[in-house]
Amino acid sequence: MLHRCRARAGMLMMMCSAKQVVLLTQAPTLAAPSIATLSHPANVCPSQDPNRSFVTMTTNNDPREVEAIFQRKRSLRSKLRKELQNMDPIRRSEEDIAIQSIVLGAPWFQASKILCAYISCAALREVDTSRIISEVLSKPVEDQKKLYVPRVEDRNSNMRMLRISNVNDLTANSMHILEPSLVDSDGKQREDVMEVGDPLDLFILPGLVFDKSGRRLGRGGGYYDLFLAKYQELAKKKKWKQPLHVALSYSLQIVKEGDIAVTSNDVPVDALVSPAGYIPISQVASDR
């Protein structure tokens, strides 16, 4: 049941800021909390935490430059989709087991009390999260971590994270997509993580392509980037510590630095978990 898809593939792509694109020429070291500084006049996107932001440069609004970035994204997405489709099922299963074991044994996961996580989609070849979800939900409600999972609201990249306490809280919609229902079994509105009085500790993220500088390329819908930006603003307003952003990745999804074109709307991750282990990237990940 946990392997049915969410509606991300084929959704509208989030457009980048008209005045900012990312300079892709200079790679950072893993110890650096952000992308390497540039010799050009640079700005950090104000909606992002400076410890995990990409450095951007002002451009002349050249639509050809913007289109070139999105063409690179489309090309890389196409390449990785094919590679994932051709991935050996036995290898995929082995990597799923290894990745989830690393997450479940990690101090940052065990210490988390409130987290968001995605419900994996086998058709999209996402890293499996069923064991992680089951582990959280297997405990009595009063002893559970608070778990919030995605519910897509529309085709304009709007998504909510609603709390579930049982796998039966997930229902298939008309497109056979598993999502939390708006109300629980008692008819009460489900708790929305944006309305909770306590800060989120951890965000477990999907994606299509990653690199070891924290760049993440999703499937083009922009849902996670928009949601993460909104939560960052909420955390700043509340003066909360930002949650740890951890992406789960098969070995073949990690590419060399510079391959992923990014814009000012793309939110970087703090760490990756691959079959090879936990890869801290930002200062946030190193501190925790």
C-alpha cells in the first residue's frame, strides 16, 4: 500500500526568479556550509537559511539564459529516469534495505520527535520509505514520533503535510495516489505541520538527482521546494531551529558537482543517505 504514487510526475514546474540564476562553475568543499563564494557581486536568496543557501548572481533577465538552465534540468531528468527504469530490481531492493537501515539507526532520526517524510512511489522508482513509516507507526500513539506526510492540494505546487498515526490514515484518491485524508476517523481535521506549536526536527526528502554539495533536482513539480521555503519562513518568524533536510538516494542518483543546474528557488539539502552511508553536507548536518 505504501508503494503507490503521489501526484508529482508531470506537474507544473516551478519557475525561477526572473532576476536570479545560479552560477555553476565553482564547486564547494563538503565542509563548507554553503556553495562557494564568487568573484561576482552575489546575493543569497532571502527566503533561505544562509547555512544552506546557493549563491546566486544578478543577470540581465536574458530569457535564453533562463531557458538554458531549465533545458539542462529537463535533460538530466530524462537521463536519470531512464537509468532508474533500467536499475536491476535486486540491486534496488538491496539499496532500499541499506538506506532505510542507515536512517533508522541514525542518531538524528532516533532523536527526532516531529518529522515529515514522503510516502514512496514504486512507479517513480523512489527510494522505499515503507520500513521507516512502519517503524514510526508501529508504536502506541502516545509514544510515537509525530509524523506528517504529503497531501497535494492543486497543480500550482501547493502541498500540505498532515499528521498520520496509522497506515490506515492513508487513502487512495481517484488517481490511486496514497495521501492522508483531510479528517481523521473521528471526523476531526488532521493536524497540519504549518500550524503546530513546536518546531519540526527532520524532513526526509525524495528527489531524482543529487550531488554532494547539496543540490537536489526533483521531478519538476516544485512542490517540495515551495513547501520547504514556506516552512523556513515560518521557522524564522517563530525563531525556531531549522529542521534537518535529509534526502534519500540510490547510488546512481548522485552525480558529480556542477551537473545539476539550479535557480534561486531550489532549496538545498543538508545531507544525503545512500547505500554507502550518511553524507553530511551543510553545517547544520555536521552540527547534528
